[in-house]
Amino acid sequence: MMLHRSLQRRNKGFTLIELLVVIAIIAILIALLVPAVQKVREAAARTQSINNLKQIGLAFHNYHDSVRHLPFNGTGVAQNGNPTSGSWAFQILPYIEQNALFLNTFTLGTPNFGLPAFVCPARGRPTGSSDAGAWSDYGINAWINDASTGSFNAGNTKRTMVGITDGTSNTIFVGHMTVDTPYVSTTTAQSGPISLGGTSGTARALNTNQSDKTAVTTSAGQLTWGSSMTQGALMGLGDGTVRMFPYASYGTLSSGAFLTPSGGESAVLPD
């Protein structure tokens, strides 16, 4: 009889205390799981971004072998089939398997999509864009074409690999451009349409007269190097390697050590 009453009591369901314990356990598991998922996603985004920058770096070398000088930030609007028009990103389209786009279909305002090689997955943006043409989350180092001032619109100075006297392994060719926090997941803000050359939208530089260009950061200045990643900004060096520059090591950029191609500065790669 006592056993029957005990079973009846248990069949009534959980007590309030038992329910609270279960909820607390679930909350703890979720709290442990979310950071792990975020780390996995960021690791995946970092891997994809490294692949993008390696592809871009290889395209720089192939462009150099074909045109006999490095890409530059351009001076005007992209013209179909013109390898020295538009931004650097337009110029290297044939070398990232986008030759048809380069020759036939690229006009200002179209295509209305982002090219995967130029899009950082860490920003988590949609693939469509209402911006003027395709955009790039990566910027060229303007100093590799203008060793005097790092000008965004220096024109075609026809710098070659031989002209990088600091060594390609000590010179950034292309890297992450920072975006202000409110614009991380939008399609238009602070990303340069690759159809336009000679602007800061697809380039970054060191300028000691403008402090917002001398630091790696995740927010604030619109013309800095940086990314949506917590570890730092990925930079593609001239030798084809890609390195993570932690935000704490931005001094190596503000000193110009990895930006100027012939400055003779002492360059120590971040760990």
C-alpha cells in the first residue's frame, strides 16, 4: 500500500525544486556552449580569410609577372578589360578566376553582389549589396606604390618586386580594413566598391599626420587596419604568407616597419 502511494506521488511530475535544478543545468550548458560555438565560427572565418588573402597575394604575383609591375589603387572608374583602371581589386580579377567579369560585365553599379575572395566572413554580412558594384573588405597597402607619402591616388608608379628593398617577407601587400562597430554586418558602409580607384575605400596607409591611420583597432577611426576578429587583423605579406597582427602589436604598423617597402626599418613579425 505504501509502495503504491509512493508511485502515485512520483507520477505527478517534477517538483518546483527539481524543475529549477534542470533549468539551472540547461543554462550552465548553454553558457558553456555559446563561447565554444563562437570560437569555432571565428576559427572558420579566420581560415577562410587566410585563404582569401593567400589567393589575393598569388594574384598580385601573377599580375606582376604579366603586367611587369604591382597592382595599385587606381585613379578612376573601372573600364572593362583595362588592367590599370579601377582599384587594385578590379585589376587582379583575371587572376582570381574572374576574367569574364573583368572583360565583359563590369560597370559601375553592377554586379550587384560581393565577390567571395574580397569578403571577410567574420563580418557575417549578406552576400548581396546595394552598393555601387562589388566591394572589398581587404585593402591594398598604398605605400607599396607611393613610397613617399602612401597616397591613395598616387597613380601607376609601376613598382616592381625588385623595388621592395625591405624584402617581400617584411612588407604588407594587402590586409583587413577596420569597420566601425555599427557597420560590421551591413553591406555598404566602409567597404570600397572595387570599381573605383584612387580612394581610401580599398586602400590603407600610414600617415603620421592623421592619427586614425596609425593603429589597428576594431572600432573608432574609419581609415585604420583592423577586422571583426577578436585576435587582430590578418595581413598578406609580399612573399605570399598571411600573418595575424594582434591589436596590441599595432606599433609595428604605426612605425611603418611593415608598410613602407623601402624604409629600412627594423621589422619583427608578431608572434
